[in-house]
Amino acid sequence: MRFVFLSYTYSAGFSSPESWLRRIEMYSGVYDWLAKTDTVHAIHQIDYTGEYIHGGSHYHFVDFGRQNRYFPLKLNRFVKSLRPDVVVVHGLHQPLQVMQLRFLLPAKVKIIVQHHAEKPFKGIKKYVQRMADTGVDAYLFAAAALGRDWIASGNLSDRKKIHQLMEISSVFYPIDKELARLKTGARGDPVFLWVGRLNDNKDPLNVLRAFLDYSTLQSSARLYMIYHTEELLPDVLKVVEGHVNSDAVTLLGQLPHEDLLYWFNAADFILSGSYYEGSGTAVCEAISCGCIPIVTDIFSFRMITDEGKCGILYEAGNEQALLRALIATGRIDCQEKRRLCLDYFSSDLSFEAIAKKMHQIAASFF
């Protein structure tokens, strides 16, 4: 099959194919694996124009005028010129563009739209999404339950179009824990890690309060927090500095992405307090290193933990539920959980697994 992956979004600040591929490395591995069995073209819009071959995939960096983003006739014509069997559109927030694409392509070409954490439109845009839905053959959601929410809200119409497929994977892998701790300086028994934005959705304050209560019971436990936005930093500092066990928490701030390889391997557990995630990049990366997730019981995390088999799920926003989960870490078989994490990553969350399932979904139309 001939796949064309299409993004209608322009991404500023990337002036070379190499810089862009580093940016999308958590997704481009799917292209690499799919290219082993199929022809893969990927269309992106950055501060560069030209073609680039990488990992067996053909990248097209195009600029047909950003003023035409709502009516991308030239871009859609370019898609057609690549003679696709399947077009995979990134994101559910370009229904108008997808409608035009459907009108332009031969009926035999299948259109698949991949969810990337968007939430259903409301108002008139909701009805545009419903109109576009008539021309879409399938939707890919990291958790099928997320897609069913779009149907319940009336934005999409057919449950049969919803397919569960992880949207991203991880370039990380297991390394020796002692080496990782030597590299990071992490210490503690056990070591917990939190990675994310300091915002309300990630709820770092609930995580901190529960962990600090836990640290009074397990004095050797340590929590390291990595974050690249600081919306709630003043509140975070207030919670940490006002606690008798403030030294149990280390605020690391922003780190280069490649350093996370060592942190995910140094930690025993990764924590999350999220109320909503389209998938969960940091948790996926942690699992790829055998780091056990203690995460909120939301649709995406149920999927990413194999319904909790790989870790522990707790109610979002519930400090006592998280405290119970933290206490429960002392009773679980960590080696077995680590094995389950790595096995599940290989079978369902890896680039190879995602590419194989995507091929199967597309092949089912022919």
C-alpha cells in the first residue's frame, strides 16, 4: 500500500529536516517500521522546503502559502499527485480541510484521521466535524474510549470507525539502573519521578501532597520532578517548602530530552496526576524503560497500563487514593511489574507494534 501522512499544521522554528525529525522522533519511528512493508510519504510544513529520505520514508517539506490554510487546494492536489491508497491526517481539528481532500481524491482512496489529544468542537464547528465525518473511513485513538466520547458528544457518528492505536512511542530503552543513578545522581528507596507541565491538568499539587504524606511513612523515598513549564511553580514551592520532609522532593526543572533516558531508568516508579491525556508521552517513555506507572484512572492511562496490569491506577484529584497507591508499592512484586511493562511496550506501544496494527487497519479496507 501507498501511505501518505499529512499534517495541515505549519510548525515554525524548524529550518532543516534533521531538526524536525528530532522533534517528531516519538512518531517518525512508525514511518520507519511501516516503510518495511509499504510505501510511505510524509508531508510536513516547517521553515524549509524540499524532499528528504529517512528510514525508508519519503518526506516532503512544502510551502503552498500559509494564507490558504483553510482552503489548501494546492496541498490537497499535491497529496493526490502522490497516488495514495491511504491518507492518514494528523489531528481532528481540520474538518474543513478534510472535506476538501475527500472531494478531490478518488473514492477508492481511504482517509484515516489520527487523534492527537484534541477535544470535540462545540457550536458550528461541531457540525463541520459531523459533515467531514461522512468522508472519513477510520479514526485512530490511543484509547477507544476516547473515540466513543466523540460519538457520545455527536461529533462523530459510527463506533465501527473507531480503532484503538497508540499515537506515539518511545526511543528509550532499559539500561542498568545503577549506571542510570550514577549518571543522574538520583538516590532513594524507592525513587519516584514526575515529568510534565506544572499546570492544573497535570495536577502536581495533589501529587506532591500525597507523596509528602507518604514520605512520613517511608522516609527513604525520594521524588524528582522534571517540568518545562512553570505555571504552578509558586504553589509547588509553597507545598514543598512548608513540609517537614521538604528534602524528599527535588525540583529539577527543564532538562534536555535525551537526559530522560537516564531518569526513566533511574526511577522505580513514574507518577502522574493528569485529568486528561490524549495518550501520555512521558508515561509511555517510562514504560519503555521498565519504570512502573502510578497514574490516574483515565481512558488513556487505562490503555497505556494494560488496564492497570503494568502499574497502579487511582482516581484523579483524590489525594487519599494516591497515598494508598503509594503505600501499595511496598506490597507489589516490582520485578514482575517491570517485566509486564516491557512486554506490553513491545506488544502494543512500540513503533513496530503501532506500524503493524496501522497496516492491518488500512489493509482491512482493501
